[in-house]
Amino acid sequence: MTGEFWIAQTFNGLSYGALLFLLASGLSLIFGVMRIVNLAHGSYFMLGGYVGLSVVWRTGSFVGALVAAGIAVGLIGIGMERIFLRRLSGQTLGQVLMTIGFALIFQDLALLIWGGDPYTIPVPAPLQGVVRLGLSTFPTYRIFIVLVALVIGILLWLALERTRAGAMIRAAVDDAEMARGVGINVPVISLAVFALGACLAALGGVIGGAFLGVYPGADFEVLPYAFVVVIVGGLGSLPGAMVGSLLVGLLDNYGKALFPELSYFTLFAPMALILALRPTGLFGRA
Amino acid sequence: MGRRVLVVCIVVGLMAAGAPLLPAYPLTLLTQALIAAILAMSLDLLLGYTGLPSLGHAAYFGVGAYAVAILATERQVGFAGCLAAGLVAAAVTAALFGLLAIRATGTYFLMITLALGMVVWGLAFRWVSLTKGDNGIAGVPRPELGLPWGLWGALPFFYFALIAAIVAWALLELLVHSPFGLGLEGIRESESRMRALGYNVWLHKYLAFVLSGTLAGFAGVFWAYYNGFVSPVDVQLVTSVETLLMVALGGPGTLLGPAAGAAIIIFLKNFVSVYTKRWLLILGAVYIGAILFAPRGLAGALGRGRR
């Protein structure tokens, strides 16, 4: 275990955590406003990856893939929320069960459309290669992932803390009934947050598709990671999603490098620790 | 209670008497349905009676099944040893996971159980030296019980599974009507009131969790013997999701409803697979349909609901 190894693993964990943040921030915001956990969130990640893949195949444009995946999956999210979930507003368990139904349908549809082969989205030319810093080398693409997550994190934070719409979302998170009472259109807020969450997950799917690949079952494989992130960070909290993503990304990478046979088990440790010490997560409120 | 026992007696009597007349294929489906019914009823103890929606029930089922598969193939352990090991393994897993999961309620509980279930899946998938990974463990022999007839045939094994299902149902029926079971229902309705009345809410929930996991392991033991093959598919998320649907479809908090739900899902799955590979699509649609049109399950739709 040289210093080199630890630097490389830390950096890999950092970039994986950055990807998880794209997924978990939406999941967390949706929970904050609607009080439901969206089990189709991993499906948005997978669908985003597949839509991005198709766009890259047709046009060769990575930016086009990001835009198309974000819009397409955002629209799917809007449809799910508006047509199905809203009918069950107030019945948390029913809504959650319904998102499982959608997750199964999306998984099978993706298999039907894109087949069972694993694919990788090609890394755009300017982001290929490595950056040398002293003795260590860092893949440029992974640096890009970290930067994207950082920018999106800052934008989300500014939007939530500094804008009128953000204030309305925070009000809905704190107390949906009171927010409604003072004239905030909570159903519209819910819809917007759901669409935003879906869109972020799809972006994560495209970006992740270039280093994790796009394959059937990616949805259910990434979902527990997003869950552990929000369990660790606290549901409904943006800083929580950020810290949780970093912790889980790092721990998962160290675990995979040190104990390959027990890799999934590394999820267990951070979750167990946090639940034992702070059942509502690091930044969660009871 | 009396009427439910009567219903079970009639259904079991019909099945036991009719089984010799059935061809092998429907008989194996019925056997599968019985094992799935044990699993669904074990989840009902948590979801229906205690109000805890577990999305990781395949974990305990799988741990029980893997315990049998490993011991029966590598160590040639007999039925009693495998059964005990399967139950203990599932109980220990549930006791460990319960410590984490029981701290949470509602959505949090669901997420934690899902993540814990995926941890078990990850071990089954990647801990190749123990579980043979993706290939699974094949060649689990049917148990030798020292009876004059073997369990290799479809019919004897069907009776074997039938007895297991009756045992599981009887235990659960006694449990949910005991003061402990009524305590669980009280917790489902109002945790704070039960706490105010002096009940140890945590202990009630924890014991329900461990018992439910152990019974799921019981189902897993029979599944390993029935299927002769255990793989990560048995512990994957879709298996947990199917189990949850069996309970939701049949009617949570009725035991017999989830058992019927299990039979419906098993028959539907096998019926659909004859025509198409799109089982997940149909499963998802059934899920959404059931939640929209029969939110309290078949038992609720039939107008019986909860007592």
C-alpha cells in the first residue's frame, strides 16, 4: 500500500462520490418535498445513460447526449408524477410501491429497446487522457466529473438559498401544509422538483455511462448507493447529499480495492455507523 | 378465527386429495406457490401486522437457501442439520439487520431494508469462494427423511412443502392472535399510544423482525431443496419486490391473503413466461394496477378487510 495507491483510490472515490451526488441530490430533494422515496430513481440514471448512448451513436455529440437525456428523462418524471403519483397524494406507501412498479417497467423496456449487451459511452476527445501532478496521474474525465458535480452542487445551493423559487421549495420541505396556507403552489413545486431530480439522475447516467458503462440492471445496482448516501447524509438535505456522496464514494472505493470479494459490504459499514449514532443522518432533521 | 381455520382445512384437504390426479407441471407450480406463500406470510407479519414495509425480504430467504445449498453439497449435511442451519443463519442475519432497521419507520425503514438486502445480494454475487458467485450452487440433493418413499418425485415433495406451509401458517396464526401479535397491531395503529400504555415498542418490533426473517429463511430452506439450485437471483431486489407484491396484492394483515397473492404471482409468472419474456413489464403493470384499483389487496376488495 504505497502513497500512490491511496492517492489514486482517494481520487477514484472522489469522482465516484461526485457521480453519486448527481443521483442522491435529486432523490433527497424529492423526498424533502413529497415525503416519498422514489425507487425509480436508479431507472432514471439507467434511462439517461441509454438515451445518451443513442444520441452519441447518432450525432457523436456528448453535450447533445446530456441535453437529450436530461430533457427526455425529465419529461418521464413529469409524466409519472402528474399522471400517477399525484392520484395517491398523502398515501406514502402506495406511492412508493407505485415507483417500484415503474422501476420494473423501465428496466424491462430498456432491455427490450437496447438489448442485454453492456455498452460504454465514448469519452469526448477533449476529456480523454490524463493530467500529471507530481508522481500521480489523474484521468481527465474523472476530473471533469468532479467539476460538474461541484458546479451543479453550487448552482443547486444558490437556487435553493438565494432565489424566490428556492425559498418556496424550502418552505414546502419544512411544512407543506403551511406553505400551501401562505399561497405557495405546492403541487407545482412537487412537479418541478420531481422533474429536476429525474433530470439530474439522467445527467448522472450519461456521465457515469462513460466510465461505469450502460447495462441492464445498472438501475438496481446504483439505487442502494443513492439510498445509503441519503441515509448517511439525511433525507431532504442538500449538504447531507454532498457529504454523504463523498463518504460513500470514498469508503466504497477503498473497500473495493482492499476487499474485492466483500465489495458491496462496504456499503453496510457507513450505514450501520451512522444509524447507530444519528438515526436521521448527519444533516437530517427528525 | 374459526372460519379461517375451516377455509384452510378445506383448501388443504382439496389440495392434498387432488394432488395425485395432477400432472407433474401444475404440481411443481403448486409446490412453488406453497414455498412462496411461506415467504409472503412471513413478510405479512412485518408489513401487515406491524406496519413495517420491508423491501429486503429476499435476503433472509436467500441466506436460508444458501445455508442449505452450501451444507448439503459440500458437507453432505442431512435435513435436520440443514434446516437448523438455515433457520439460524436467517435469524442471525435478521437479528443483525434488525438492530439497524428497527430504528427507522416508514420510508426510512424501506430504504434501509432495501440497502441491507442489496448487501446480501452483493455478498452472494461477489463472495465467490463461498457462494460460487453468479454461477450459483447447483446439485442440492433432495433431503432423505428416512421415509419409505423418497422426495425426488413431484408428488412427495409437494406434500412435504404442503406440511411446511401448514406449519408456517399455524405458527403465524397463533402468533398474530397472541397478546404479542395484538401488541404488534397496536403498534401499527399508533406507536405513541402503545408506548404510553407501557409496551416495549422497540422489542415488539425487533422480535417481529427477527421472527419474520427466520420464517423467510424457513421458506428459503425448502426453496433450496425444491429447486436444487441457489443463485444470486434468489436474493436479488426483484425477489423482494415480488414478495412485497404478493402481500400487497393479497391484502396485508390477513395471512391467507398474501398466501393467495403468492399463488397468483407464481402462476401468473409461469403462465406469462410461456408467451413472452416480458415478465418484469407485466409485474410492474400488476403492481401499479393493484395499487390504483385494489389498495387493500384482494382480501380488501372482497369486502372482508381487517377484522
